[in-house]
Amino acid sequence: MSATELVGFAAAILGTVCWLPQVVKTWRSRAVDDLSWATNLLLFATVTMWLSYGLIKRDAPLILSNIVAVLSIGAILVAKLRWGRR
């Protein structure tokens, strides 16, 4: 594995792990009213596009990190739908 790939994987791990505490906290507390729809939808669109780009380029760090990011942000959006104000 090249140094470039190692940096890519390190960035991918750090960039995706940072969302996991928010997902866990959101699902445990069910407190979603302070979470912004606009921010999370834009972020979901962004990571979905990065995932698409990674798939096109066949870039493993981009693919793996953005799969985790799509799932994490998707979980936050689902929580917002389930427990948000109606």
C-alpha cells in the first residue's frame, strides 16, 4: 500500500468515525429537534456524491468512508423523521 493510500484511509477513518458519536447520541436520546434538516440533507447529498465519485474512480478509501458516512447521516435523518416534531 502506498503512502498516498495510507493517508487516504487515515482521512477516511477519521472523517467517518467523527459521525458515529452523533448517531449513537441521537438514537439513544431521541432528541432531534436541534438537528438541522437543511444541514443534514445537504451533507447526505454531498457524501452520496462523493460515494458515486469514489465508485467511478474505484477509490477504496472514498468508497468505504462514504458508505459509512451515508449510513450514519441516513440514520440521523431517519431519527429526525421518527422523533422530530410533527
